[in-house]
Amino acid sequence: MYCSPFKVGNKIENTESGSKLDPALVRAQFPIFNNNPDLIYFDNASTSQKPASVIEVIDRYHTKQCANAGRGAYSWSTQLDKAISESREKVAAFIGARAEDTAFTSGATDSLNTVALAWGLTNLEDGDEIMLCPRDHKSAVLPWYNLKDLLARQGKTITIQTFDIHEVGDYDLKSIKAKLSPRTRLLAMAHIHHVFGLDMEVPEIRQIVGDRVLISLDASQSIGHIPVDVSKLDVDFLSFSGHKVFATTGSGVLWVNPRVKEKLHAVKLGGKSEASIKERGELIFEHKSTAELLEAGTQNIPAILSLGQAVQFVESVGLATIQSHISNLTVYLYSKLRELPGIIFAPGMGICRCEAGFGIISFRFEQISNLDLSFVLDAENIFVRSGDHCTYARDQSEEYLRVSMHLYNSAEEVDQFIAVLEEAAGL
């Protein structure tokens, strides 16, 4: 059984909404912190650390039962096939979905590109429009420009309509209303912004665009932080990476709303594909689920198993407890940062001064460069993100340091971080 009960070290019981989380107890479940006790890891929007229970699943596959799932009649193969199905059930239930509507991918980038190709190539016509925000992650932006180029080679011309970020850090709803047209076919957006760290208002945007416009949602920064329930979000595609929710790299999910499943066309075929070729070379492809449509070839089996275990880990801690802890910690970090002279906040909590946070605050100082500050922090074993943050459209003056926190971070770490900032900036 690959998704074994969470029992490594001190067990963290399921907790009620708002219960207090003990970061020290959580950190004990993560070997990376046992091996690096002085590490302050504030780059969780890039990737999360992995609990021992997830690492054990990966190690178990490689050392005790390595086979190709479902390719043979022998026990290892059939057991792994069953384990993948169980992982799919766990992940689907975690996002309020059905397993048959949930496909495994290599990550959010793969998922978002699959939406553009599997849907866009066969559904868009001359004059159709796609809406997106150029200040979102490149993975949510570039696939649509790539699709525009591919369609142009087929003689079709589509338009990319861009909407803005409001000065406080969420989407400018007036901009969306102004760019919306009868030819708008799909709007791409983030659930939580990867730099500004705000909830980007999915329900409000759905009301603006109506039911006829599809929504492709990137949930990479919300998964494992807040509830992500496709039955309530009212979107058509949902994508996320497993490595940002405690699973290993190479794992991801694409959920497809049943109402649009029949509008997709497979973009990869191979092993597992239910396809046949007629005498004239015509391809006949049949599928009963999103997985059968979009998954082909040997999958990243240990990554998929790790994702099922990662979901179980989150549920062992309690998602409501994680959400409360991260929100309180974000507010606490902001309360300390705002006291520092010369600080310039990016849009987000630093501008809106929200009462709740999602783990991300970005900022810079007038008196010291981000690169220099990153080196100083690294020397103190404090890891933060600097640079362009994989944002497609940016201004040089908008390069910020990004702090992104998770359940194993603490107020004491924030205090140490602030002390290093004060010394580095000569405050």
C-alpha cells in the first residue's frame, strides 16, 4: 500500500478550524530541517519541502517495488496500477472533483500548456479572443501566445486581450469588463498570485464573464494553503503542481470540467491510448475519462504516488489549521516589515493591508539592492526569492524580494529575518 497512514515521527492529529499549529512539531516531520536545523526556508512559492512520509513513498517505489504500472499481469504491476488509481481518488477528492475528470501531468506548466493545445487548437476560430494578465506567471501566459503562433501557421488569427493588475494587487475588474467582447472564448487567471499573494477573486470574475467564457485557473499557490474546491469555484480547467504541495517534482494535476471534456482533443498519444487506425490511415480515438484522453505513455509513477501521500499529509495536519497559521504568520511578517524605513512594498498585503494573508509578501529597499540583500540572507541560511519571479511582463523597478511561507515557518523565524534585514540595510 503506497499511501500509508501518516505515522512518521510525532503524529499531527486532524485539527479543527482555526486550531493553533506548532511549527516545531511540524518541522520534525521534514528531514530537510533535521539535516539543516538553522535553515529558514522562505521560498515556498517556488517549491515546498517534503515530509518523511512522502520521501518514504518515493524511496519504497525505487528500492522495494519498481515496475511499470498496469503493463503486466504480475503482482507488482497490478498493485502499482491500483496504487495510482488510489492516488487519483485521493487527489480528486481533495479538490472536490471526480477521479474520471482528473488527469496527472508533470506539473502546472504541463497542465496549462495542455489546456491551450488540447482545447485551443480545435476550438478557436478566426477573430476569437483569449484574455489574460501579462503580470501573471509565464506558464499561464506564454502557452496562449504559442497557441496564437501555431494557429497563425494554420491560417487562423486570434487575439490576445490583456487585462491589468489593480494597484492593490488583485485583478482590475474594470479592465476585464472593458476588454470583454462577444468573441472572448477563454480567460486565464491565477487563484492566488505568485508575487502579490492575493486572492484574485474567481467568483467576481465569473460573474463578469458569464457562463459562455471558459476560465482556466492556475491554483499552484492556493493548493495546500486554502480550500480548492472545483465544485464551488465554477471554473472549467484547474491546474497545479504537486511539488508546491509537499509532493516531489514532476507531479501535477489538470482537472477538466465535464461540460468541456468533449471539446478536448488529445495532443499526446502512445501507450495507454485507446486508439485504432483504419485502412485509410484515419485515427479513431476513444476515451471514457480525462486521464484516458490526456495521459499517454509511462507516467512518473513515484511522483504520482508522492502526490497522493502529500494530500494525506495535508489532511493529517488539517487544511483549516494550515490556512489559519499561514494567514496569521503573513500578517505578523507585514507588521514587522512596515516598521522598517526605506521599504517599498509590491502590490499585495503591503498595499492593501488586508486582515488575512496567503503566505506571500514582496518588497524591496531604497538603500540596498535585492541581489546584495539576497547574498546577505543566504549567508544567514535564510532563503528567499529574488529576480523576475517568472513574470512575463515586468518593469525593472518592480523586481522585489519575495518571502513565501508555509506550515513549518514560525514567528521566531520572522523575527530572525527582520533582524538580518535591519543589519543589512543599516537600519
